[in-house]
Amino acid sequence: MGSKRKGTRAERELIHMFFNSEPWVSVRVAGSGSMPFPCPDLVAGNGKRFLAIECKSLANNIKYFKQPELADLLEFSRKFGAEAWIGVRFDHVGWFFIQPEKLELSKKGTPSISLNEAKSKGLSFDQLVKL
């Protein structure tokens, strides 16, 4: 399955998770990643908290991020008044959520998250929505 289709499926899964967690709602942002404007993959809210989430779905155990991608998420979040989150779905394990500034840097200085780091520093979906 192509990574774009896999990513879309993961985003839809996360939307359903929000809708099943009253009073949360969520929407996919059309064109995220293909517009010249900073925008996340999903926006979620419960009337009190608003989340801007960049979603990644992985078959392997580590994800590297480009600095501009994180800068765009942070810029959108600041302007929108939302919390910035990275949502990473590891195949056969599930979702973890981490704030961009808490990502580790690789030896080359690239922001990244491994499955072990996600398990130790990330939040589960239930933890995220109950903050």
C-alpha cells in the first residue's frame, strides 16, 4: 500500500478515535502537505482545548522529521491557538503523541522519534484527550 494511502487511513482512524471520545471532534485538513501555507494533518477540539496534529504512520521503528515540517506545525498552532502535537502510529503497536519540542535529535541533528522513545516519553491517545 502506498504511503499516502496508508497515511490517509491512519488519519481517518484517528478522527474516529476523537469522535468516539466525547466531547472531542476532529477533521482532516484538506491539502495539508501540498499547500504553501503551514497546516497540520488534523485539527481536534473539545470546546476547551484545541490540538493541531501532524500524523505519521510507520512500518519501521523510527521516524525522522524535516525541520520545516515542524516549524510549519508550530507556526500554525501558535496562530490558531492550538497545542502542537505529533501523532505517530506504529504498525501493530498503535498511536503515541509527543510535542515537537520534545523530539530527540539524531546524531546528524535531525528531529526523530523511535518506538522506544514514544513508549517512554509519548502519550497514549487516552492520556492525550484526558490532559
